[in-house]
Amino acid sequence: MVGVVGAAEKKSVVLMKTSLGNIKIELMQRESPITVKNFLSYVKAGYYSGTILHRVIPVLWYRAAAYLRYEGEEDRQPIKNEASNGLKNDRGTIAMARTSAPDSATSQFFINLVNNDNLNRPMPDGHGYAVFGRVIEGMDVVDKIASVSTGMTMGFPNVPKTPVVIKSITVVE
């Protein structure tokens, strides 16, 4: 039997429950298969449960912490940067955080609060930040998180003065 033309592609959706509300995110598996597989491996292991958001930069992004985790669980091996997938760091998209090394992303991610063209490929290093999903519900929660008061904590800037916690991230579809 020939495949059905126009058949709906199965989408992966996760629900991020935070201390400030819920955010539903559609993952772009076709465009970012390595990144989505990596993210889902952390999700299914419960890695993000109890994670503190360690940076909130209004206008830019907020990032989920790995090094401020209470459990001290270690990251897995870094993955290949999929920033050339055609997805842009636009408002409401989710992307992988990395070091200055292009293929260094592990567990940390961020949600773009504005269109961040400067994070798209090519950047001055010839690479960008790999977008792998988009918020489909809960941008009001994203904006609420972006508006929290921040300061210096343990030598790190832009840390929420009142912790914002990811209670859990689970696959819902």
C-alpha cells in the first residue's frame, strides 16, 4: 500500500510544569532528530524534575540548570549541533544551550523570549544554537518567568531571587 498523501506527521509534545505555571512544547523531531532524542532521554529519565532555572534574562532567554541541580545528576555526552536545520531562534522557540564549542550541548536549554537572530546560524563562530521545538501553550507563563526579579547568586548573574523550579517535564502526545 502506498503511503497516504497528506497524512499527519506524529508530533512529540511535552508538558513542562513549573512553579509559576505550565508550558506545553511541541518538539520538531523531523528537523532536529538528534537534539529531540537527546532532550527526550533526559525527560524520560526524570532529569529535569526539581531543576532550578539558573538564568533569567528578560528579552533574551531563561535556561534550565544542570550545575545548580539539587540531585547532582551528571549530564550525558554532548551532541552534534543541529543549528543548520532551518529553524530560527524566534520568540517561543526552545533551543539547546552550549559552550563556545559548537557540539557541546547536553541537558541545558532555553526558551527564546524575542526573535534572537544573533543566535541563528551562521554566527561569528560559523555555528548557531539549535532550535528543536516551540511553545504551543503557556507563553504567558514564559513571560511571567521572564519578569521575575534576578541578581547575583554564587557568582552567577541573572539568577532568580525567588527560585523558579521545573517540577517536571513529561511527554503528553
